[in-house]
Amino acid sequence: MKTKNLNGYMNVVGSNIKKYRELRGLSQRQLSDKLALLGVNMYDSDICRIEAHTLFIRDFEQKAICKVLNITYDQLFENTDIFFESK
């Protein structure tokens, strides 16, 4: 089964994950380590691909990332309307 995408993007939250991860002073490896403590196993390469919008992110992964980064869903999805504008 092929994963659906939006104008070639596999997710719309990657930029915000990167922004808040960097604001918290975390590396991609540190974020993946903290996610593992919550039972969400992701490699740092997965984080890299999410931030590049080339990897699909599941709802439980979004929730765990919000918990680790101490952000809300609103913050996770801020400024994502640009992905829905026609090109």
C-alpha cells in the first residue's frame, strides 16, 4: 500500500518539530532517546526525515514528540496552512 502525501510532503509538522527541538537545545539523537523512554522507538535518522517532510508521522509519535518538547498540538501545527495553498 502506498502512503498518501500532500503535494509531495509526507507530513506538515516537520519544520515545527525541528524548530522546537532546536529551541530546547536537543539533537536529533537526544530527541529519539527521550522518545524511547516513552516507548516510542525512532532512530535519529527518522527524526531527520520527519523534519525534512519525507517520513510519515503517526498520531502517537506526534503526541510523544509534543510531550518531550513540552509543546501543544497548536504549536506542532502552527503555520502549516502553507502546505494547503495551491501552487
